[in-house]
Amino acid sequence: MELTVVIPVYNSEQTIGPLIDRLHDCLSTRLLEVILVNDGSADRSGLVCDQLAGKYPTVRAITLRRNFGEFNAVLCGLTYARGAYTAIIDDDFQNPPEAILTLLDAAVVGQYDVVYSRYAQKQHHWFRNLGSWLVNTLTTASLGKPRDLYLSSFKLIRREVVDEIVRYQGPYPYIDGLIFRVTRHVTSVVVPHMARSEGQSGYTTRKLVGLFLNVFIGYSLWPIHLFTGFGLGLTLLAGLLGLVLLVAGLSRDAGVAGWVLVGWMVLLGLGVQLLFLGVLGEYLGKLFMSQSGLPAFVVRSDSGVDERRKT
């Protein structure tokens, strides 16, 4: 199999059919498979995906039992992918399917493990752009990502990297974080970015905050180092302040009321403790959930392939 295209599907019954038709038109000369992962859509997306699996022998439709999230759906698709390269593309037509060939050419010519898309002009809502900027800034610091590399959802991944990504067993996959745990041999190419033709983005404030916390806590130890350094600095500051209070207590010119300083120190100490306990709780919570056996995805149905391909 030359190429696998993974498409996470969520409430896109109007766009997924035309997208698959156009994708087959532009990739008709390639040995292709398409994996649609219906991530608990509330509309008729699951039915449309099953119909597309019946229409095209290259299409596999997988429906999850509930909405697990985009990265979980992508991880599900990567688990079933068989192509030498796997492209991940959204279901909203903002990335034209023809651009997959641009990513593939760049990967083959440059022998890159991963090729990201980047846009001369993004058509996302400003809130989505703000969230993307925050996550990209955080991943630059925590994952060692090149500062000028935009981590777009539209990308192409080599088979060997896919094999490493799907080894992840926890319930909180972050595909770009897993990529940078495996390789740094990545690049990006400019592709068109179109305005959304139907519906609206599924990225709510809650999901963006969850993604931010997942990247912040789940894929790097630098927050621990940051807060450890912060705690050490406060400890040294408290020690110096203790010396100042000692000198002031021995001096007749002490002009600061002791209860004010004690109250300030108690309040500061309580705030620092709560902050550290919160961070520690996040880490312990992630560890507990990861070890509890919660799956990253659960398949409800699998259609469009024969039994030999399902093994």
C-alpha cells in the first residue's frame, strides 16, 4: 500500500461525501486506502461513512462508541493504516485533497519522516488561531520543536514513525507530541487553506484548554523543573526575608508591624503550596488514568473491508 489517508469525522455528513469523491479523483493513480473514523458524531456522519465504504473498495469506515476527541480518532486510524505513508486530513474541506500530493512529493524527495502543511493565509476563526498559537508556543518550549514549524493537523507521516506512534497505550494521545518523541527529521510545505464550507469548528474553549493542559503536563518534565526552580527561589527569598526580620527584630528602628509580615508570609506560603499540590495532582491524575487501562478509543463497527484485511 502506497498511501493511507486517515480522516477523523465529526458531524460532517454534508462534507465527507464530496471530500471522498474529490480525494479519489485526484489520487486515482495511487495505490490508496482511506480510513474514516467517525468520532461519535451526533448527525448522520456514521451512516454516510458506511455508505462510502460500500461505494469505494478503498474506503474503510470505523465508528467509535462515543466522542473520544480528534487525537484519539486519529490514533485509531493510524492503528489500522497500512500505507508506506499516511496522510491525516480534516473532514471540513479547508485542506484540498490535491495538497496530499504536495506533502507526499516533499517526503519522498527529502526523505523526511513527517511533512507538515503550513498556510500563507489561515482561514480559521481567530479563537482557533489563538489556541493554535498558544499550543505551538508551548510545544516549542516543551518538545524542542523548531520555532518556525507550525504543527498543523494536515500532515503526512512515514510508516516507521506511524508504527512507533501506535505503540502509545494511554487515553491522552497528542499526535505531534508522539511524533517529536520519535523523530526530528520533519519539514513543512505551503499548501492552500480554504474557508470552512459547512458547519463550525469543534474546538471549544474546553477542548482548547484540555489540549493545552495535556501538552503542558503529559509530554514533558519541564513544568516540574520550572516549578522546582520557582520553589527553590522562594525558599531562598524566604531565608533572606527571615534574616531581614531577625535584624529588624534586634533593631530599635523596626518600622514594619510583625503581624503584617507574618500574614503576608502565611498567605504566600499557602498559595505556593496549593500551586505545587495542583501540579502534583495533575501529574498523579494523569499517571493514574494512564495506568487504569482506559482505552484511547473503542471501535463500535468496522465496515468496507474483507476479513483478511481486518486481521
